[in-house]
Amino acid sequence: MATPVPGGPGLTSREAAARLARDGPNELPASRPTPVPLQLLRQVTHLFAVMLWVAAVLALIAGMPALAVAIVVVILLNGLFSFAEEWRADRSTQRLRDLLPTRVVVRRDGHRLHLDAAGLVVGDDVLLFPGDRVCADLVLTVTSSLEIDQSMLTGESRPVRPSVGESAFAGTFVVDGEAEGQVVATGARTRLAEIAALTRRSPRPPTPLARRLHQVVRVISVVAVSVGAVFFVVALALGAPAHDGFLLAIGVTVALVPEGLLPTVTLSLALGAQRLSQRRALVRHLESVETLGSTTYICTDKTGTLTTNVMSVVAVWTPVGSVRVLGDRYAPLARVEGGADAVCAACAVATSAVACSTGRLVRREGRFVPQGDPMEVALHVLALRLGAPASTHPVRAQDRFPFDPRRRRMSALHAGAVHVKGAPDSVLPRCAPVPGADEAVHALSAEGLRVLAVAGRPLDGEGSRPATAEEAESGLTLLGLVGLEDPPREDVAPALAACRHAGIRVAMVTGDHPATALTVARATGLVGGDPLVVTGSDLPVDDAALAELIDRDDVVIARVAPEDKLRIARALQSRGHVVAMTGDGVNDGPALQAADIGVAMGESGTDVAREAADLVLLDDHFATIVAAIAQGRATYTNVRRFLTYHLTDNVAELTPFALWALSGGRIPLALTVLQVLCLDIGTDLFPALALGAEPPGRRVMRGAPPPRGLIDRVVLRRAFGVLGPTEALVEMAAFAAVLLVGGWVWGASPGGTLLAVASGTAFAAVVLGQVGNAFACRSESHWAGAVPLLRNRLLLVAVASSLVLLVAFLAVPFLATLLGGSWPSALGWAAAATTPLGVVAADAADKAWRGRGGP
């Protein structure tokens, strides 16, 4: 778990444990949760609930206390359910956040130790590297080209360059350079804690998805109230008593209000995020689950995403000859092929490369494991395999000029010399010409190897320490070239094929050499026969021209700078693409924030990248991105499923009131307001929730990405043109059949017993129609029988629950009397049983017609 390092020993484990017990963990004070009573109050005072409260008051004034009590019960039940689902969603997202704790590097007991930031204590010596988040208030003791982004504390966008003795505050990020510092404040005593306290007082703005859903809710609410008022006026105009007209208005309003819509959406998003966590993808914002499903273009890195990021040096070129190294992963022993002079020169290359690296191979629990950057670990393994002299611990931070993505090289001062490694096109121009070097770079790159150039020069003497990287990295002598192998992941090719079937374009955006990038792209199947290969320096300056150039398949963009990734994301968005951008470096933050979906690496990524991203891959796999998109599509489809389901059942609930009003009361009211309430909050809700949990189908990644709207012509036509009218037609036919067989004639008032039986039949028809509707809504293109029944077992449980409630509402004498319906006759049950069959048949016919080219 620990590696010896130079410098002070740091705290002892016993001292650290004592201070942790005294001061507590290094965590910000948890935000004070909203009191449960206030949370519940919010759930019973939103727009839907206010309308129902008004209806309850009016029912009480009109002398209908049973109706008033029933409406209040509905409000409370719906509020409790919504509260429970939101609480569960919040708990789920909190558990997901806990999957990715922040790690820090400290020095304790004379060893370098990786631990969770919560374990930091005052007095700890912390080591900082590019991309790290500062996790406590520090006083800097060593700095090397250090730049810190303090924008979250000060609002200043330009990084600062603190010196030894100055402070680095918790919550800031290391943009460049390296440093060491001693912890002076943790947790609630940090400067960040003061700002966090202010932040908690500011309400979080609603997300785009929440705004769209609330817009749908507002439209439905206004329509419900307006239609209810119109029906009240119509009833009065047709001569109905005001009491009956008011009853009609309340029934219509209640029938059109989808009380369970918002909690259903919340549950669907939370389930999607939970399923993604099982696939090793952490969703940082719930609404991003839905956005994932609309992705049309993925800009993916190469190393660690398309490849395994288990690097090994397989070739070393030197001016005196080449060496091949054949070994297994991180095993320090390998077969070395090459002449004696070439092997000796390769040892010098390995020694110099390790001198300007911080990654090392360490032995833990009897086995060798990498610690640090995989490429640098591979260089250390090379030194071990060649038997080259190499330090087991990094050069001090003050003797290093860290890697810079703009310079694309790093250097260190060690043993009286300057050691430099970096991209060949960055290092070779700073070296004296070496015959064959350029050809060797192209040959190694053509093999798909990642190529590094290693160079150096002796220091001139005492007191001649270079002050800047530019000064150090000049007048160099090329020692050799290193070719690193990073095999493609086995699951990348199927994932790329899935993207093509899904209409998603994929481009490789990497800092590697174009030849290396192209070889890996071909090996994984990312590009075909005529790819576009372009470097960052050759990208068009005009964003419109850039978008036109790369908006195609088979694209490899090599040698990109972080600024290029930001331009690429914005250019593609200007052409209407929903862009997913991967990144792991500190400079990738702006591009990840600008993309519609920023994807950060959880294993190899920096804290900056993870903070800026919407999705964090805990395994760094490209296939996990594709799985996340599939789940996003499934979640989007599920939202449309239960929207169609809700709207369809609203048609069946509204129809009895419409026919009663339009006939001037000559057609008896088939459903009572209390029955509609029971349908909405009882039998209707469970199947809707189950539809929100429908797992992704096999064809979810077939065809173009879905449109961004939730309610479109397809949803409206299915709900109001096919499923709803069919359910309402069979419902009213069953109701009329029972009445006619019982001796009712047009315009007459049926007896109380006959009307109760007929009303119970209509109620049963709607509930059974909900069952057929639930199965029909599982797919927008396949009929219900084509969807595997056991793929969503939750739906079977929901349907069974609805049927149990149906029996209870009709068979329990108290409930039946209260609701106004009784147990149907044999004819009534037979007629009601045709409702699910009719709904499924109409749905199948509609889908078959559309499949043959219907609108």
C-alpha cells in the first residue's frame, strides 16, 4: 500500500489516527436536510394538489362530504407516494456519489500513501500533481511550475502561481506543475466550508428535463380546469341541476389530471441511473440519463478508452541499433532481443526515461502492481527488464518540469544531467540531427505503437540549474525512441458496431501520432477504407468549416490540444448534434462542460475532469459509454411509454362525463368521481411505474436517436386516436349492454341497483383496459405479444396489484357503496373482459398499418 519516498517522513500513522479522532474526518459539514414535514407539505401544495384542494372545499360546500374526504385522501396518498419516490431517488444518487471518493497522496511513516481525502489530518504532508483537487487548506512547502485554478473561490479565471510559504485552499485544482504542502485546516475549518454554507442557502435551479416536464404538467392542468369549466357550463345549458353540473366539472378535472406523472418520471430516471451504476457508469445528474439517449456524435479518446491502458514497451530504437522486449504485462522479467551495443544503449534510454517519470511498479501483497501513469510505469518495467539502473522513487518535485499538454514533454534534473521525454515531434527538433530517427518514428507508429522520444544533456556544472523548462529542454542529444504497445479492448469492436446501427457517429480525438491513432482505429473497426485523418494543427480555423469537415464517419483527429476539443464540441453542436466528449485531463474540463454529455474517466481521470463531467466511467471502457447511451434511450422511451399510458386512460375516464353532458343526462353517468379517483391513484399508478422500469430492448440501439420532445404526434395519435377511443368504446358498450339487458330505455333513469351493477361493469372495463393498455405501451412498433412477457416482471406484479384492487373496490361492501359501483353480472364481466383484448387488437392493427407505410 505504500512506497518509500525521499523527503521528510511525514506524520506517523499513530499521530494521524489521534488527530483524526480529535478533529473528525476531512469532510464539509453535511447540508441540513429539509425537515420531513416541510417536504411533505411541498408535495401537497403543488399545482395539481391545489386544484384538488379547491375541489374538496367546493364538494364540502355543495353538501358532498364523502367526495370531499375522498379527494383529500387522494391528495395525501399522492403526496406520500411522491415524497417516498423523491426521497428514494435522492438516496440513490447519494449512494452513486459515494462510489467515487476523492483520493490524495500523502507522506506518512516515510512512505507515499494513497488514501481517501476524508482521512487527511492537520500536519499531513500532501503531494499535488496536475489535475488534482486540493482537499484541505495547505501551506506550500515545495513548488515546481505550480499553477492553481482558484476560480471557484475567487471567480478569477486565470490560474495563480503560488510560491513556497503561500496557501493552497481546499476545492481548488492544480492546473499545472507539482507541489508539496502541509495541511493546516480540514473539513469545517477550511475556507471552502464558509462558501459551501452560503451555497446551501441558494436553491438549485430546475434542470432542463424538469422544466419540460413541468411545462407538460402546467398545460395539462390548464386544460383540465378549462375542460371542467366548459362541461359545467354545458351541463347547465342542457338543463342539468347545478349540483350535477358541479359534479361533472370535478369529475372531468380529476380525470384529466395525471397525479402520478412526476413521481413516475423521477423513479424512471433513478432506476436508469442505478442500472448504469451496475455497468460501472456514475451519473452525476439524474437528468443526464435522458440526455444520453439523444447522443448523435461521440468524440472518444484512444488510450484507456479504446485500448486497455495496460502499456508495455515492446521496442526500443537507438542510434546504434534496435531492441525488442517480449514480456507479460508487469512482470519485471522478459526476453530481450538485440545486439549488445543496442541493449546497452537501450539501458541508457530506460534510465533517462525513468528519471523524468513519477510512475513506478510497486510490490503489494506479493504481486507487482502499477502506481501512477501507466505509460511511466511501463518505462519503469522496461528498466527492470533490461537491468538498467533506475531509481525506485521519483525525482524531487523542485527538480522536475512537469508534463505540459502544450509542450508535450517533461523533464527532470538528476545525477548531473537533464532528462527529457515526450512526443517525438516535440523532442526531436530540440536535439542534434540523428540519421534514421524520423524513419524509425514512422515505422514504430505504423505498427500501432505509441512512440516516445528520450533525450538528455549534462548539466554545465554547479550553480547552472536551469530556471525554466525552455532553458532545460534545449541543446539535447537524442538517446532513443521507445515504442509502447497498448492493445485494443476486446469489447470495443461490438460497441462501435452498435453505434453505427444506432445512427451515432464516432470520431477518435487523441494526442497521439496520426499513424499510431490510425492503426488503432483500424484494429478496433472505428474506421474503414477511406478515413479522414487530420491533426489538430491542420483543423480549419473557421468553426463552420471545421464542423463540415468532421461531420462524417471514419474520422481520426490526432495531436489535438485541449482547446481543439472544445472547438470540436461546439462545431458539432452547431450542426444539431448531441455531443458526448470523453476526457481525463485537467485541460479537458472546458470541453467536457461544453459537450451535451461530458464523459470522464474514473480510473485514470483527474479530479477536474470528473467534476466537469456528467458521466464518470468507473472502468474507463468505451463499451460502457455505449451501454449508458442504450440505457438513456431506454429511459427516454419509458417516459414516452407511461405518458401514452396516462393519456390513454384519461380518455376512458373522461368519456362517461362527456356522453352524459352531450346527451343532456339521457345517458346515465357510467363512472362516479370517486371511481375516477380510485382509477387515477390506485389501479392506474402501479402499471405506469412498471412501464418506467422497462429494461432496454434488443433494438434500443437500432435506428436514429430519438427526438428531444416527450409528447409528439405519435404519442398523441396513439393515446387519443387509437388506444383511448378503443378503451372508451368497449367501456361504454359494456355499460350500455348491462343497462339494456336490465330493461333500461333511452332517456329513462335506471334503478339504483341496475345503475350500480352497470357502473361496476364500466369500472371493471376501464381497469381491465388499463391492463391491455400497459402491455400495448411496452413498444411503439411491436404488438404486445411480440414483447417477452418476463422481461419486465415488475409489470406483472403491477398488473396483479391492479386486479386485486379491482376486486376490493367491487367486492368489499363498504368500498362498493362508497364508490357507487357493485359487482358486475356475468354479462358485465364478459363484456368488460373484452376491453384488454380490444385495446391490444386495435394497437396491433395500428402498428401493422403503420408498418406497411401508414402515417
